[in-house]
Amino acid sequence: MKKCDIEGCQYKTRVTFHRKSGQNLCDTHRQQLIKYGKVFERTRATRNEIINCGEFAEIILYRKNNTPHNVRAVIDAGDIERCRNHKWSLVNKPKNRTLYAFSKIDGKTIYLHQYILGTYGKGKYVQVDHIDGNGLMCSRGNLRVCTQQQNIYHQVRLRKDNKSGILGVSFDNKNKKWISQLAIKGKNVHMKYFDTKEEAAQSRRDAELFYFGEFCPNTDINKGLGVD
Ligand SMILES: [Zn+2]
């Protein structure tokens, strides 16, 4: 049986002679050559390339067919050696509106942030939260262990029907006032009326800080609206 000429090829696909390149190629590598004009000398088992940037490092993530994404996960340089032991892939979690890196370890899906902090296998109540909301930023300074409820608060995003552009702030047409609201587990714990949107926004923010402390919803979405 013919063997694929690409070094380290582990694909189990059919191997045929590729006249144009003068090589024996498996179907997978042949497809890459046709589609991308080159072959990627990687297999499903090949570990990620990790670029050491000094303090931090970038793990290059690959697609299922082993062509590189333009997507990288960031870790501390001190975690490079541990992360090298596994193959990291990309997963999109539209519900959380972010991407994550994961690996299959002993048949289980382990996320990079869980791996870094060693929280996997401890049940769903021990969770890791990304402070900046970006699931690929897995430097220890951006990760913190939290409860499931704290994580839910932190992942709060603007609803599609939000018209004010600010979390928990809406205009009450009946009273012609701005309402500042905060609900926890479906119960309103904070509700005040204001003349201006800015006051309502600041009031909502103060309530968030009071109830959630450091696990406030991400504030980036409110940026530029004069709210701290
Ligand atoms: Zn091959």
C-alpha cells in the first residue's frame, strides 16, 4: 500500500499519486493542496505551535482539518510546558458570545481556563470566569474561580430589544422618566426613576457594584456613555 509522502502524516485516508507535485498524497493532504495551494504538515495529533512572547505566550489554534485559524489563546509563559502536553482546539459558544480553547483529556472535554487553574472534575459549581469576558484570554491574571451564579451575572449582555444601549436602563413612556432596574433571579432588587438617562445609568451601575462587587456584568458595552 502506498504511503503519503508528507512527513509524519497520520491520516487514514486513501493515498494516490499526485502527478502535479510528483508525490504520493493522502486524500486529506491532496485536498489541502488543491484548496490552499500547500499542505499543512500537521495531523490531528500534532500539538499546537506555542509562541513565547516573554511574559505571555500564544497558543495557535487549528481547524478540524488542521489548517491554522487566525485565532490564538493567550496564556502565561509559565504555563507553556503544561499546555504543551495536550492538543488545543477552538470552540465557539454563541450563548456566551466568546470563543474558547479546549482539549480532550482522558475522553473528557477540558477547557483551557479549567486546565490552567486545575478546576476541572470539581463539578459545575466551581467555575472559572474570564475577567475581560474573552474566553481565549487564559493568563492567570485574567482568570478567577467563581460560583456558577457569579459567572452568570458576569456574562450578562444587552438584550436585543434594549433601546437605551445601557444594561438595566429604559425609558418609561407613561411617566416620561428613565428607569434604572436590577433583577436577581427574576426579582427586582433595585428600581428607581430619574429625569436623565445618565443618572439612571449611574444608579444601575451603583446597584451592580453593591450586589455583585467585582462580578459586575461587563461594562465595555456601556463605554462612551459617561458611566463608570
Ligand atoms: Zn498525508
